[in-house]
Amino acid sequence: MKILIFIAATFLLYCSTSFGDELTVEAKAANLFKDFEGRKFTPVTSFEGSGWMMETSNGAPLQRSFLQGQAKQIVALGIESFPVVFQKLDHKEMYIRYIAVQSLISITGLDPIWYYFGTPGEQFNGDLDWSDRAKEEWKTWYTKNNKK
């Protein structure tokens, strides 16, 4: 009897992990950002080594082209990743915001003014509303283009 219970439990575990447990696009995007937040990056080979540097909160330098390579993973997920990416525009880490912005530019085709070294909600170059305007432009695009 114990063997039958073990076999049944093993089969159910197999079925729950093999079928119907496919991650949604939003979950995949959230997992990628979780990795980025933990500084677990995917190796990038194309265009690596070009552009300005941006630091994480612990002082680790990250190159622009490297961050753009990380964004490509999000872009590959398409419009369905938008809600997760949009939330990251207010992230405390500048490099996470940069990955989100680069993802949205590629996904939407829109490139509103966004100060990469600015903090959303704070004035930058005399402009207080820069992040709100950009977010509104992307949100409007998503509302028009989301076919869900």
C-alpha cells in the first residue's frame, strides 16, 4: 500500500511540474528582474564593453551595453511583459530602471524623455515631471496596443 501511495504521489508531482505549470510571460519577466536585482546577469557578448558606466547601490560598475544586453531578454518576452517592466520604472536601483526603460523603448517604439541618472519624482535639469510624462506616454501606448 505504501508503494502505491508513493507511486501516486510521485506521478502527481511529475504531472504538476511537467504539465500546466508553464510560467506566464509576466512571471518570466518578474523572475528576470529578480535575478537582475540580485545581480545575477546573463552573459552578454554582442556590443559588450561600450558606453558609459552606471553603478549599483553597492558601487559595482555596470556598462551601458551590458545593461542593454540584459534588456534584450525582457524585450524578447514582448508586450505581455509590460506590466512588470512598467513597475520597475520606480525601482530604487538606477540600473534596474535603465533596463526597464530600454525594454520599454524597444517594446513600444517610443522614446520619451527619461533621465537615466535621475530619480523618478525628483527634479532633474529643472524638470520635475519628466518621469510622469514618460510613464503616461508608455501607459497610453499599452492601453491602445494590449489585445488581452
